[in-house]
Amino acid sequence: MEEQSSVQLVLRYFPKLTDVQIDQMTRLGPLYEVWNSQINVVSRKDIGNLYERHVLHSLAIARVIGFAKGANILDLGTGGGFPGIPLAILFPEVSFTLVDGTGKKIQVVQAVSEALGLKNVKAFHQRAEELKDTYDFVLSRGVAPLDKLMGWCRRLFRKKQIHSLPNGLLALKGGNLKQEIKDLGKGEYVEIFPIQDFFPEAYFEEKYVVYVQG
């Protein structure tokens, strides 16, 4: 079971990481242990399984899309930095903006990003309504139902397209999604990707990456 709490789990699925990326991924665990003892950003029962339940879970998005160099990505309601920080390590030539309505959580995100030397991460204590920029994709993990997320972020999608997948929302979701998708309305284009198709660990059963076109 120890393997679930180590960077080896990430390397099993992402074996081509550079030495710098491996170092950054390795340091994530100890950094979050220190910060979580001061500011609770990760569930206490999850901190021992950080690499499975937070890091690898975040990286499921990278199995749906490889972000292009120069892309601009928003992590809305990032909490302690998920999925934004693991994805920023994986895509160093992509700009990530991480926002959350809780200032203490953004303090942790900024400290972790700085400690890892992530030049491609900006973190702000802001709400969705306050954002002015536009982005290729908006990411979210367990923040709100899909219809509410789209209501917040529809105006934030950049018009210019640089990916084969049109700009839109990529949300990490769990459980039965039928009602959430129904609530979006018939005009929305939605794709659902079961995470167990990428990572067979039992934890990812009934967990999905949901794409909603912007």
C-alpha cells in the first residue's frame, strides 16, 4: 500500500517525466504534509494517499488532452492546488492561473508553487465573477454542479482555438452524473471519460473527467 503514497505511482503512468519533473513531483508529498499540518487543504484521511487521490487524480485530465505550448488554463476553485499544480509540473510551457475564494488555500498554493520553482503558475484569492482574462480551458474538481460551473465560466473561454478539442470546461467528477448533465440542457456538447480507463486503481471507480464544450 506504501506505493499509493509515493511518486512511483505517478511514474507508472507518466514514465517520460524529466529529472526536474520527477524532483518536483517527489517534493509535492512532503510540502503538502507540512502545509496541511498548519492549514487543512487536504482531507486528513487523504494526506497519506496524496499521490493517488490528489496528484494522479489531477493528472487524469492529461489523459484526455495534452495542453499545447502557450495555452492559458484556469483552475477554478483550486483549493490546495488541485488539479492545477500537478498539471503545471507536467506542462511547464503552459500558463496556469489558480483561483479560490479562500485566501488561506491560495497562500498554500503560492508557497508550494514557489518552493517547486513553478514559473508557470499564478494564484489569486478571487471568485469566478471577478475574473477578467480568457482561457483555453477551465478546470474544476468537485467545486459545483456542471450547470453552475458553465454559468460562471462561459464568458471566460478564449475564442481562438489552439487544440483539436474545442475550448471548454474539464471537470473532475464522481458518482452518477445523469442529473447534472440533464440540468445542462440539450444544447450542450458533453463527453464523459471514466478515469479507470486510464488508471485501474479501485479509488477511481465511478470517477470521471467531464468535458463540456465552451
